[in-house]
Amino acid sequence: MATNRTFTMIKPDGVENGHIGGILNMITEGGFKIVSLKLTQLTVADAQQFYAIHSARPFFGELVEFMTRGPIVAAILEKENAVEDFRTLIGATNPADAAEGTIRKKYAKSIGENAVHGSDSDENAAIEGAFHFSGREQF
Ligand code: CMP
């Protein structure tokens, strides 16, 4: 059964390029309530763990380097059918394929630096949210 929460990060490119406000605005305009929010930075160990599923991919080193090069914004979002609806809002992994009106269409530059993360399942949303936020930081 779908749960009502998902986890997102505004990736280092989105933060560096001054898009925190614009992306958060699209998220709230999209009907998501922000229940946790922080500016933080992943360590290499954090990124290797977070993206462990991609560890055999040729882009893994590049991905870890990118995700650790500067601050990210981490957030837990709430909405009915949150995981699926948020993946629709962010658009395809490759911004060249992202639909009009999506966050990646507007703010992402490449498949590697694609501005925003969205959990791919309810299970991962819970794991990723708990990685960044204690219970008292989830409102
Ligand atoms: P995301 O889907 O959020 O999580 C996995 C990330 O791996 C993806 O975003 C991209 O940032 C990155 N990625 C996926 N495919 C490629 C690729 N072909 N080259 C570089 N990075 C990629």
C-alpha cells in the first residue's frame, strides 16, 4: 500500500545554482507539505551507502564525487501517494527526457547533475528519511 511520505534532496548543482527557493516552491505548489527540512552535506561514506545500488555502474565514482562536492537540501514530504506523485513532479532522470512542468525540465542540466532526488519506493523513502532526520525533526 502506498504511504503518504517521500524523501527528497536538492542536489549540489541545485543548491550551487541558487535554485533552493524555486524548487521548494514547485514542491509546495505541487501539493506536497514539507514535514522535515535541512541544509546539510553528504560525506563520501554517506553517498556510497545512499547509492550502493549503483556501485557497479561506470558512473558511480562520478556520482559520489558530485553528491559530496557541496551542500544539499534534505527534506521529507507528505502527500497522498507521495512517492509516485513526487517522481512525476521531478520528471525523468535525464532532463532531456523530462516532461514540461517538471522540476528537472526547469532546473536540471544533465543526467549526472539532475538537480533533485526522489525516493523510488515507500520502503526507501522511510530508510532515506530516517537517515537524515530524527523522529523529533519530522513534523
Ligand atoms: P537519481 O535517479 O536521483 O539517482 C541515481 C543517480 O545516478 C541519478 O539520479 C543520476 O544523478 C546518476 N546517473 C544515472 N545515470 C547516469 C549516467 N548515465 N551518467 C551519470 N550519472 C548518472
